[in-house]
Amino acid sequence: MSHDTIVVGGGVIGMAIARALAPERSVLLLERDRPGRQASWAAAGMLCPQSEAEEDGDLFRFGLDSLSMYPGFVSELRDETGVDVEYRADGVLALASGRDEMDDLRRRAAWQRRIGLDAKLLDGDAVARLEPRLTLQAEGGLFFPGDHQVRPRRLLDALERSCMLRGVDVASDAAAAEVLSAAGAVRGVRVGATEIHGPSVIVAAGAWASSLEGLVPRVETRPRKGQILSLRMPGPDIRRVVRWRHLYLVPRNDDRLIVGGTDEDVGFDRNLTAAGVGGLLDGARRMASAVGAFPIVETWTGLRPMLPDGLPAIGEAGLDGLYYALGHYRNGILLAPGTVEIVRAALEGDPAPAYAEAFRPMRLAESVSADRV
Ligand code: GLY
């Protein structure tokens, strides 16, 4: 078996890359489970560089850039597959329940406005006008019209169909064990006892990248468990994404309201816990007491892949033909189209945007050797 490019990992990142490279290249996508069933499937789908960021920086710039690619990305997917991924551009409201939280929102508004972004500070009355069913006694809020959302499971469905239509060879239940190389160049991937040959390998294996042998540099991803759930919302009680502390409420186009999310450092443990689900529900009811009567539809967990410095690793790695696209932590859905462009530039020897320097995979080798000094 031989392919031009082997993509390891069938989450949003791996599938977005695989479809972008096909059909010009013959692409094999290896997924240990079924495509799109892990962290990407668990995501709420907020496309929120502004409400997620504490400060300006490379990750923030990357998020803005990737978000700007979303309208084109989703309309191409819709034209190609017929799947509407429910892209919504109705903004995100962040709430402050006390003076310290309001000071934090003012600080965010100030630095974001300084660089020309829209971030509207609201008093309690203005928050109530925007979201009348909230019951949290909000000191105020910050509205980010530029933050958007998408429905991840639809997006994953569209990406998988697109991969099929473009002739990507998608292999489920195919856990890559090792990247094979000789004389500093990639030769392929081993799955169990089977060797699959190809001159380029793109590792998009999320939290499982650290168990892959043969990587140069080695990757130490940490799974960060998110517990999350959905409720049935009988009417339009919550109109847009609303965030408060670590909580978010995300209304879908049908009657679903997503409530997320915990962020836990507990290895590969996938359990839902009383504290996790209870905390989400208590927080959601404080935000809008009507939520207490909404039926619970589904609860689930996902493992976000986090690298030691919290940044993704995207681009050329330490073997000829080896590329990384991993470690997207809380932002895999948002960063998918931007990641495709960085990987494509690396494969074709084109210049990448300046911020991509911060995500160089080779920094992982430097931090390991610095730790050992
Ligand atoms: N991006 C939101 C989360 O990871 O929970």
C-alpha cells in the first residue's frame, strides 16, 4: 500500500487537511476510532477568538485569521456536500456578576478596541435587553459581535462526506502505532503489523499523538477533559452564545441548548462526574433560572489535546516529510481552516503567516533539551 500523504487522526483538523490535499494528492486518513468521534465531536462549536482570549498574541491573531476563513470554508462544504453546518454570526455575550469580573471585561474591551476590534461594554440593563431571560444579577457584560458559532457534528459530517467525494481513503479502527523513517526521511506509518508507505505523514492525532512511536520531535500532549451536556429548550430563552466564568450556553438552530464545559487534568479518564455535571447545571440555572425546567437530552465528555505551552504545533517536524497539526486544545474547530493553510504552505514551500512561527513543531524539541540542561 502506498499513498502520497498519510494523515494520522480523523478529527476536524485531520479531515480538513485530508480533503484540502485531495484529489491532487492520493491521501490516506487513519483514524483509531471512527472519523470525527472524539474531541471535535464533543466541542460546543464556539468560534470565539475574542471572548476566549486574555491577551493579544500569536494564538489570538491565528484565531481571528482562521475565523475570517470560515464563511468560505462552510459555503464550499455546503456546495460540495449539501450539509448546512449552521454557521451563525450573532455574536457572543460575556457576563460579569461582580466588580472584579466587570474590571476584567473592561480590560479586554480596552485592548481589543485598541487594535480595532468591536467589543461593546454593556450595563446590566443593556444585558437584559439583549438576553431578557437571564436571571444572573449581572453587573454588566461585554458583547463581541465578531465571535460566531458552528454546529460541530454537522461540520464533521460535511468534512467526512467531502473526504469521500474527493477520493480520500478513510480507514476507521486503524490506530497508527509508529511513524516509519530511514536516513532522516519519512517512509510511512505502521498500523499493527501492517506497514503503509508514503513520503509524507501529517500527524493530527490530538491527545493520542504522544503514544505514537517514531515522532521527531516527541510530542507530549495532555488530555484536558471537558464535560458538557445538552438540554431541550422549549422556546427562544437564550438567543445567542452567553458566557460566564468557565461556563457557556450555546443555543442551536433547533431546540437544543448546549451547556459547557469543564476543563480537567485527569488523563484519559472519560467519566461524567456529579461535580462536573452538577456544576454545569448549577451555573446554567444561575445564569437563567428557566433552565432548571429544561429536559436533559445528552451528556458527554471529550479530551482536548494540550501541549506543555498550550499552543498548537503546526508545520514541518524533524524528519523530511513529517508534519504536525496537533495540540489545538480549546480551539480545534475554530483553528481548522487556518491550520489547513499553514500545513499547505509547509508542504508546498510557501511562506506562512508571521504568527505561525510560534507554532513551529521544532520548539517542542527545544523545550525538552532546555528542561534537561
Ligand atoms: N472552546 C471551548 C472549550 O474548549 O470548552
